[in-house]
Amino acid sequence: MEDNVKLGFATKAIHAGYSSKEHYGSLNPPIYQTSTFVFNNVEEGRARFAGEQEGYIYSRLGSPTVKLLEERIATLEGAEAGIAFGSGMGAVSAVVFGLLQSGDHIIGTDALYGGTYSFLELAKEKFNIDYTLIDMTNPDEIKKHVRPTTKMIYAETPVNPTMKLVDLEKIAAIAKEIGAVSVVDNTFMSPYLQRPLEYGIDIVLHSATKYIGGHGDVIAGLVVGSKENIATIRHTSLKSVGSVMAPFDAWLLLRGLKTLAVRLDRHTESAMKIAKYLEQHPKVEKVIYPGLESFPQYELAKRQMKAPGGLISFELKGGLQAGIDVLDHVQICQLAVSLGDVDTLIQHPVSMTHASIPREERLVMGITDGLVRLSVGLEDVDDLIADIDQAISYIKE
Ligand SMILES: Cc1ncc(COP(=O)(O)O)c(C=O)c1O
């Protein structure tokens, strides 16, 4: 396939960077399951170590199946380069450790994924990288928290799990103005629905465990950005910290990417129907879904997201106990953390993904005790609505 031709997203997600002609006609890429690579002679080994010759050395430093995935995600996000990790947290930590120094400061969105929050705590305690988390729905707030040491603006949009959005163009501009690197965790959207680099963001990362894998069978992380930033991350945090992606996992993700566009079209279509059903239900207090006109940042959602995606957060009347009553009675929806799978997953952030955040901080962020997060899967939407409906009937008055 000619990568320089202007092709559509789905075509690139299936073909970019791979030619079957170079692999005995194999329609799918081979899995190079090897730890090390053989040199033809000492000079070749020396030249590769010295960075004077292209080629593989050892799979922690790079391998062919993983490289194909790195190139494909870079193409889909519109980036110069990409890099793969053994988990989304491997990606988050590699970006922070790779691009920052001890003494630097990060400004991040509040209500981040709980694991990222715990990591920032660790980076602060052990490595003296400080952070301030703020509500970035008004990007001008960022300037109030800038310090001479602020070197990174870190955002999730939509933010997990409150679904608040951040204006990508504005935060990219502020980061440039203050000389900081802008980073967006694009896990909730995937490159099919949102491409932050097009708005001037420097680095995009993913928990590829979610929509990119799509089938709930792999833990993985991906990062894209400029050649320079990706090379820095590769030579520091990937090489020395070592959260490497296995070749088979790269192959699973390449397979997942092939259906990303159709999956997300269907996730979105079903989520829209479920959000509308929940919104009219008398036992539901509020529904937070960027596709609803009641969503406070509806216009921004339409501007920077191709579609509102498959995640809905909602609050039941009756708070915590009502949430527990519903979650304990779903039958088709699976009571599990994670998101972006073909299976519908439902979870309670306060007891699960966001339990590490102190209650007072959670409440300020909008993560209330009764908040429920639903990752709408690819089952028949009428079956999902019937399942949620029967579970809601268990709420005690
Ligand atoms: C938004 C977001 N970022 C990062 C992560 C971490 O990814 P992983 O679980 O693949 O390490 C998650 C996991 O749930 C997430 O939801």
C-alpha cells in the first residue's frame, strides 16, 4: 500500500506500513517471537549499538511486529513516530520519566484515571516531580497554577469518569506559551474519534488495553509524538525501565485496529440510545454523555470529537446504595473495570478505579459516591437496555 496516498482512516487501520509481498504473501503480519537478533559479524553489531546502522539488536529495544504497530498508530494519530509499552501505565510513566527531570512540575486534569493519580503521587514522593490537578474546563485556569518549573500539561479528555472535556486547541496553545510539553491521554476516544495532534498537542498516549485492543484480552500502552520526543522516551524509559510490549500483544492490537472504526461506530450508536433511555428514567438523577444536548460542553464535543463514543457515566437517585443495587443485579452487562471492549462493562468508580483518591478530593472532582460508569459494548442494544432496566427495578425505595 502506498502510505503517501491520502487514504481513509479505516483503510490505513487495516493496511498502513505492511506489505504481504515482503512476507511470503502472508495476509497478516508474522509474530517475531524472539528475544534477540543475530548479527552477521562484529562490525554489524557494533554499528547497530552505535546507532549507525538500522536493524534490530534485542527485543527490549525494538522488534519487527511491535515496530509495525508503532508505525501504524503513528499513522492513525497523524504523528511522526510511535512507541509501544507493556501497559497503559507503562506508557504514562514512560512519558513522565522520559520527558521530565526531578524538580519539574505537572499541571493535570482532575478526576484522572486512578492509576495515573497513584503514579503521580509516587513520582512526587520518590522522584520529586510535583503536580497540581485542576478542572481544565476553563483552560485559562491553567495560567493561575503555572510555576517556573511547570514542564508538562497533562490532560484526559473526556476525563475519567466525569466526562468533562478539555479544549485541545487552547491547552496546546497555553503549553507552547509557557514552554511545557502537552500530553493527552486519548484512551476514551481512540484516534478514530479524536486526534489531539491535529490541535497542536505534542504527545498522545493510550491504554491500548481499551478500544484499540477492543476484545478484553490484552494489556498494552502506546505513545505517539515527534521523532525527537519518541526517541528520547525510547532511549530513557523504555530501554532502562523496560515496560516492553510482547510481539504477540502487538499482533493482537494490529488485529484490533482493523475493526476499530466499525466497532466505534456501533459503540457510539448504542451508547446514544442507552443515554437517551437513562435520561428519561425516573430513577436516574443525571446522565453524563457528550452526545446528549444536556451535556454542558456539547458544542466543544462536536468540535473536537468525531462522535461521542461508547462511555456513559450516570448517577442514580438514591446515591451509593442505588448504585450497588443496580450493579449487583446486571446480567448481560459485566461488573468489571476496564472499558472499550466488545462486552459491555459496568463499574463503580468510587469502590474500584478511583478508590485511591481521597473522598474530599473526589467530590471536588465530581466523582460522587453514586456515580456509575458504563462502557457500552457490541451486544444488541435492546438486550442491554432490558438488562439495565431490570437491574434498576432492584433499587430499594
Ligand atoms: C484513561 C486511562 N488511562 C490509562 C489507563 C492505564 O492503562 P492500563 O490498565 O493498560 O495500564 C487506564 C486504565 O484503565 C485508563 O482508563
